[in-house]
Amino acid sequence: MLSNFHAHTNYCDGKNTCEEMVLAAIAQGLDAFGISEHSHTSVPDDTGNITPENMPKYFAEMRALAECHADKIDIFVGLEQDRSEERRV
């Protein structure tokens, strides 16, 4: 099984959208793919993590992509839990 479960998108510190990442994973022949955005922290002006406002959109978008591409790849969605003191800018 060819897989990658640690990828980020433009919801945090990645450069591509969820869809672009999923399509790239399919093009590379992955059987399973997971995106795990950096979690929100309480550090003021912390960058490179998903904002609380974007969380519902992120999960909804990933669920839709998983359903759309279920015949090609298994999609997983999660969060990389960051501790506030580790993600200082």
C-alpha cells in the first residue's frame, strides 16, 4: 500500500488546495492519502496553522473529496496537534 498521511494545504502552511493535493496523490498512484493541518494555537500572531473559522470548511471539503474520489483513493483528514510553545513565529 502506497500512502502518505502527513500533508498540509493552504489552510495552514502548505501552498496548494485540498483538491490539488488529492489529485496529485491520485496522479502519483497513492492508495491512501491524508491531510493533517497544523492545529490552531493560542500564541498571538502565530502563523502557519488552520484558523478556527476555517475548520468546518476544511473538514467539509475533505469529506466531499473523499466521497468524490472514493473509487480511486482512500482519503483521511485530521489535525497535527501543535503545542502553543512549539509554534512560535
